[in-house]
Amino acid sequence: MNATTSSPARRPVAGRRWQSYLPWAGAGLLVALIVVGLWPKPLPVETAAAGYGPLAVTVDEEGMTRVKNRYVVSSPVAGQLRRIDWKPGAAVEAGRTVLAVLETRGADLLDARGEAQAQARVQAATAAKELALAQQTRAQAAARMAENDRGRMQTLHAAGSISRQEFDAVETRDITAQQEARAAEFALQVAGFELEQARAVLLRGRPESEASRGEPLVITSPVSGRVLRVFQESERVVPAGFSLVEVGDPADLEARIEVLSRDAVAIAPGARVRLEQWGGAAALEAQVRWVEPAAFTKISALGVEEQRVNVIVDLIDPLEQRPTLGDAYRVEARIVTWAGDRVLQVPAGALFQRDGGWQAYVVEGGRARLRAVSPGHGNGLATEIVAGLRADERVIVYPGDKVADGVRVRPVHAAGR
């Protein structure tokens, strides 16, 4: 009987004891929630992985295309110019297309002194043509040699015997030699035209010539190509040396890029160039031919005086890829001053200067760790890392003021690779 009555007496004591712990448990839970709520949360940061890839440093400037070989046809003597019906873009053929007709009515008859001067001009034009012929022969021989060298080097490059840089140098010499051969051919055509004009002036200046009978002077095109500009379209009296028509080959284009003098120092002949925003779907490949040695002063849009240098580049892509690109068209050029195929790099926004050196924040174990780095080349978007980082390490891009060494961070999304 005693055993049965003692059991109900103990149960209320255990219940009251358990209920006495509830306030302490609630207080502990409340403290835990407060601690969790006040515990510093990881900072959301944007990260990017350091990795290998191609990197190019460029000088970006605007430029303008122009016909490489052009010729301005002028009046050799004074006379009455007939109306010129040619329009820009019309096709012309060397020695056959009549560009202008002059009626001199005997005004180009020469006296003894004028005849002697005309004979001297014929002799000078003959010598100039012989010189142009010799230069063309030399340019053609150099072009053939450069083409053969390129073929041999291409075979060696495919076999891995030479580097890409060596092959690019040979390719540059070949392109330059071909351009010089075309320029020499144009110079020979112009020299021949100058000789014909000098002979015509000499022959017409004699009393027994056709000029005394009132025959007009016919001026033909010196080169094959197209009419670029017509300086005088209406009929009028023109003096000797008056500019009439400009002709050239619009397919043979080059571009003139104006760059700052401090950027021109790093540009070398043979550098690769990409021409963008010219109106086509794809960028055009070009190559630096010449960097002018003298600068000029130009006022920028902000009114600041700048020293600029003209960089002349040759278009490499064939005419089929740029059929509508003409003379004096605007382009945007990216001139490559340095390039690498396998470069360890990070976004430029991940690096900053502190205490006279470059540093970056690396994410390690969920925390930001300050790391000293040695940057190399950069193009404003990415920067080469010479020392201080390894591939696949993640760096914080554009770290804010709250980011410090040892702070817990949480990547929100990855930039770049």
C-alpha cells in the first residue's frame, strides 16, 4: 500500500524542476539569437580568377583612310579649258581616257628661251622615267625574294622550327615589299605621263606644229584607276599649272592615324592594327608602315594643346572585304604595341597601389588576404601578373573601403573567367 502511494508524490516534483529551467533556456536562446544577429556577416564582393590567356596592349585612336597613290592632273600650258564632264568615281585608263581638253590657239608657242627650257624639261622627264624603271625593277626583285622567303618560313613555322615572332617579321617584310612594288609601278606610270606632257609642250611650242593650226591640247589620264576629285568642272581660262582633276586607285588604300607623341614612341613599323567602326561588320587587318618623325600641335575638344604624330598603316585585307571603303573615310584604329599568347592576368580593377607598391586581395578560406603583386603590361581591362599570384587564385575586383586583411567575404558573382 505504501509503494502505491509514494509514486504519485514524486511526479509533481520532477515537473516543477523541469519547468524551472524554461526561463533559463529561453534566456539562452534569446542570447544566442542576439549573438547570431550581431555577428559580422561576410561582405559580398565581386571576384575573378587569375588565369592564362592572350593579352594585347593597344593604342586606340581615330584615323582617316586615303588613297595611297594619287596624282593631280594640271594644265601644262595656259588656255581655254573645255567643260570637264567627269564625276568622282568614274573609271579611267592610263593613256586612253581623255580627262581634259585645252584650246590654246597658238598661245603656247615658244621662243628660243622657252624652247630651251622645254627641252630641258624633256631631258629631266626622260631621266626621271629611267630612274622610275630602275626602281620598279629593284622593287619587283625584292618582292619576289620576300615572297619566296615567306613561303619557306611558313613551312618552317608549320613544322615548329621557328617562332611566331620570326614568322611575323618575315610576313611583314613580304607585305612591305609588295606595297613598294605597287608604288614603284605607279611611279613609273606617272613618270611616263610627265615625259609625254613635256614632249607635247615642246612639240606644240614650235611654229610648224599643230598648235599653230589651232589644234586643242588633249590631256589623258596618267594612271589607271578612278577619278577622285574634279577641281575645275566649268569651262574657263586657266593658267599653266592649274589643277584640273585628281585620279588614283581607291582600292589601294592606307590609313593615317593621329596618335599622341608619347604613344608614338612605343609604335614600331610592322605593328599589327585593327580598324574598327568603319561601317563593315568585321574589323579590318592593317599594318604600320611608317611613323612620321615630326609631331604637330593639335587642339583637343577640351581646348588642350596636344602633340600628335601621324602613323601610316597599310590595309592587309583584300578588296572583297571592304568594297565600299573609300578615300577620306573615318576609322577607329587599335595599334598593338605589345602582345602575348599565354599571359597570367587579372582584371585591372583588382590591383591598387598602397605604400608605394601594387597589391591585391586574394580570397583564401572565405577571408580576404592582402597580397603584394608585381604587375606587367596592361591594356586598361586586364593586367599581366609577373609575381605574387598563381593561376586559379581568386582576387577581389574593385574592393571597397570595408574590405581589409582578414575580413570574411562572400563572392556574389565572378567577373571575367
